Amino acid sequence: MTRWKLTIEYNGGDYVGWQRQNNGPSIQQSIEEAIHGFSGQEVTLHVAGRTDAGVHARGQVAHADFDDFTKPMDGFEVAKAINAYLRPQPISVLKADIVDEEFHARYAAKNKLYTYRIINRPSLLGLDRGQAFHVKRPLDVAAMADAGTALLGHHDFTTFRDSNCQAKSPMRTLDRLEFETRDYDNCGGREILMHVEAQSFLHHQVRNIIGTLLLVGEGKWTKADIADALAAKDRTRGGPTAPAEGLYLVRIDYA
Amino acid sequence: MTRWKLTIEYNGGDYVGWQRQNNGPSIQQSIEEAIHGFSGQEVTLHVAGRTDAGVHARGQVAHADFDDFTKPMDGFEVAKAINAYLRPQPISVLKADIVDEEFHARYAAKNKLYTYRIINRPSLLGLDRGQAFHVKRPLDVAAMADAGTALLGHHDFTTFRDSNCQAKSPMRTLDRLEFETRDYDNCGGREILMHVEAQSFLHHQVRNIIGTLLLVGEGKWTKADIADALAAKDRTRGGPTAPAEGLYLVRIDYA
């Protein structure tokens, strides 16, 4: 038996999310079926971060235990074999590595990077439809970045946690919250990226944070309102949950 | 009567190209129908660069003559009205400007920028499927960039011109050919962009140039081979035509 770590990219737009569910195709099911296709093995993938329906990944990580292959295969061959069976789905195994049997994609994760992507311009999205959140009105990104610093550090994030969140504790440590802007088109449109890092996140935490910071970007809230909302420890005091289509799980770091 | 200039973004993946054809939906038809939807007018769009099936645009330009609207509309309102009728197609009018009746999207163009986008990594594309050309084997981008300089300037580009090209002359002046690379994923994959500028291009010129420079990137051809192919003025001496899905019409400059 060998434990493999898979690093995975996907467009979550047409899936019910990472986890197997009865109401539609999941990323997990697609990859497990592709593994069965090339190896005949029925493995169970253990994932680092269960992404919701519509959320994308540039560097999701999952592990699974495989029986030894009839013919030895290296990581490149394993990734290629899975991808051949995933075709033409928008899911790709970027890398497959043998890890020791202590490794766990979720419990061994030291740090996760999520990026939330906004296209800020009046006109509808053409090229990036479904791969970014479209915000029409001009946003004050400097104000959003400044207000976001109120969320850095160790806090009770109940205000930014989905009411169905299963985590035992609402305490989390937010290590990074930074904004980046880039010109997006030739007509003044901008791409706005929010990068957030923590060892782990609560359900909908990133989407609730950006949904609330957007109120600052629109001039409706101040930095003090963000700090007050956090201190209230009450989901009803936070802003709306931003759409899944803007969220990317970018990278997971291990020791 | 008022002449309007439209700046347009689109994902060309599901279209037969810019121009109306009998074998499927075109970008031109979609926009002309959207204009008819909001205004009742049957206008004919005159485009700067007729893109082929599958080619994308970040800044295509077209013009058309409109009868005066019953209620005056500014550029923002015109773009918004067209986009409302384009929905949910991956086409968006970024900007609508009134221009004088001398303006012609194609004949008044002083410069065009095309970018060809390659994702260079072993694993299949997930997020950018259909929006970049996937090249598995590592490319020598420095060699491609150096070889590309042999094509700069005023030349007979018959070697890089589609055999069905309708242009009267094969002479063109290539003003810029530059490569840019960026990290693309967390597993060593790279995004390689080729930017080319000229006042006008021959049919398939950009795709034939990059298709040939890829032979240099793979170590099969040298810079001297590129110069020889150009000097031969013979399409059969050039490399293959790279796929449409990597090509973007980025910007068109007017006086």
C-alpha cells in the first residue's frame, strides 16, 4: 500500500463542490472514478479543503491509499493516467507524489491560501464569465485593504461563519489579508484580488469576509464597522456571502 | 444618423468566428441581433479584424451607423443596452463612442496588438481549457524570442500566410514580437505570451508565426531556419498553424 498526495486544479462551475453528493457531479467523484478507470482500484480521497459548488482550485490537495500497481509508476505517470480518464472535464492533476503514511491532506496542512477575484467594471463579463465576481460600481480598494487589517490575527469569527458551519470552534487566526489590483481591459476595467492565508478557515469565511469588505469598497461601511461586526460575534451583523465563482483555493503548504 | 464605435470582448470558443456564416453562430450576428433587440434597427457592423473560429478578443473594434434613437443615449447606455440583449453569451461591449463619419474600424486602424497564449506544463488544462494552447514539453522561450527577431520589419510574409488569404499583397511590417513568461501554477507550469504588433496582419499570420517559432522552442529549428523560411516566400516552408484557442485580439489603436 502506498499513500499518494495529489495536487489538483479545477473549474468548479459545473460541480456541486468537492464532496460527493446525491444532487449532482462532484470533483471527488470525478477523480475517484478516473483513478478507478486507470487502476481498477476504488480509493477514497481525503481532501485538504472541501470547496463549495462553483468554487475553483489552482492547488487543491488530496491524499489516498493505493494498492501497489501491477507495474511500478512514478508521479508523472500517475498524474497523466488520472488526467487521461478525467478528460474532457475541467479538472487536472498537476502533480502526484508518494508521501509517508503519516501524511494527511487536511490535518497536516500548515497554511492555506485562498484568492478572491473580482472584475470591477460597468460592462458584463465576456472572457471570464463564471471565473470571477463581476462588480459594476467602482470600488475603493485602498479602503477595503485598510478595513481588512481589522480582521488579521486570532479572533472569534462567528460574524463571518456560515450558520451551518460544522467546526467545533469559531476561533481562527487570519495571517494575511491583502489586496492586489491589475488593469484588466483597455477601457478602465480592473481586476481586484484579495489574498487570504490561515492554517484553516470556517465555512464561507472567505466569501463572508469579502462580501462584507465590499460594503467598505462601496462607501457604505467604515473600518470601524468591520471591527464592530467582528466584535459582535453574530452572523447577522456581517455582510452578504459573495458568490462562489470568484473564489480560488490557490495553495496549501505542509511542513 | 450617428456612427458608433464599439470596443468588444469575447470568448470565441463557441462561434464560427467574427463574420456571419451559414454554418453556425458568429460574433457579428450575435451583436447585430442584440442591437436590433434594444433599438429595432438593422445595422451592419464593420469590424477592424475578422477573427477566425475559436479566436478570442479583449479589444475588438467595430463601427456601425445608427438612426437617431427616439430618446438620446450616451455611450454607457448604448453599451449596457446591447449587453443586456447579448446575455448570457460570452460577448461584452466594453465601450461605445460616437465617432465622426470618416471613421472606419478597419481602414483607420494604425496598429493592432495580438497576444498568443501558451500554457507550458505536462498536465492537461483545467481552468483555462479553450482559452490557451496547451504545450506539454518544456519550451526554450529565450530561443523563440531571439528567433522571432528575424521576422521584425517589412517583409514578404508568404511563408506565414494562409493559402486562402485574400489580401492583395503579402508585404507586411511587423513592429513588435516579444515574449513574456509568468508562473502559472504551483507545480512549475508556465504561461508564455507572445505579443505581436503591426498595422495589419495576413490571414493566419500570427498563428503561423507562433506555430513555426514553437519548432525553435522545441529545439528542432534554429533562428537561421526561421530566416530561411521567411526568405523562401513559400507557405510549405513554414511550420504548422497553431490552434485558434490561444489567440487574442487585444487592442486596436487609431490616430
